[in-house]
Amino acid sequence: MGRGWKGRGWQQAETPSADDAAAWFGGRLPDGWFTGEPEITVDREEILVVGELPALTGDYADDAARAAAEDGRISRFREETRDERIEIARQAEHRYQRKVAWGAKLGGTKVHFTTLSVPVMTRLRQPERLVLDTLVDAGVARSRSEALAWAVRLVGEHADAWLSELREAMTKVDDLRSKGPDLS
């Protein structure tokens, strides 16, 4: 199998394509769980399924009360659908060889249920380590690992458009590579 670019980054082993995951989940999920199609995010280790729940109909005294009601509705959805979500995840994990995590959103509230936290090996030179240590010393993070995760989230939030363009460019490279000569 070897190493190579597969459109999702460099990786050691081949995993089945999850290009059809959104369609598979769309066909597999029970009607009425979500209003519209769920948001499906796939990486090498995990598939995250997040759906929008039906809107609340009650009146709430303030934003805090509405947020509490949204959180309560999401909790109820999580409990009521647990057994069925586990069975769907088991099938998807067999099909795609990735773990499946779930989430729900309602109004301004979005909750992910038991997503993976995957260790990532990296080598940093002293200037980068000093940045992480500053974040730890300032109390922004409890460890270098947490500081690195914080920094990655921050970059992701502020560079979303650039990252989207980069992903599109990588897809174009994959398309061109697949049209090239077979060297095997």
C-alpha cells in the first residue's frame, strides 16, 4: 500500500474512501431526526455527523433561558437516539474504517458527542516551543499539548477561507494526478 497523497494528506495505510459518506448517512438516518441534511465532516480517523434539530417553539425570558432550552433539547435528542446512533455508527465504522462521532445544533447551540482526541506527533524548534510555553505560563492552556490544540483552533477560525482554497487546490491536483499515466 505504501505512502502517498490520497486527497486527505499523507498517510501510511489505505483507508476506504468516504466520498459517499454524506449520501450514505443521508440514506441511513431515520426521517425526522434532523431538519435537512446533516453536516458530515470526514478525516483519516473519524466521521463527524452533526444535524440541526427542529426549532424550539416556546417563548423565553432571555438568551440564557433560550440557550438552556436548546441545550436541554439536544440532551434529550442524545438520550432518545443513543441506541440507534450506536447501531448506525457500528455499520459506518465497518464500511469506512473510521470512528463515528455525533453532534446536534439548535439555534445558537452546537454540541458534539464523544468526538475523538487523536495524538499527533510533531517536532518543534525552540521558538515554537517558547510560544507554547508562554501560553501555558499565561494560563491559556494547561500543557504544551493543549496550547498546540488551542493554536490550531485559532488558525482554523481565522484562516477558514484560505484552508478551503487549499483543500480545493489539493482536489484539483488529485484529479490531474488520476488523469496522468499509470507508472506501476
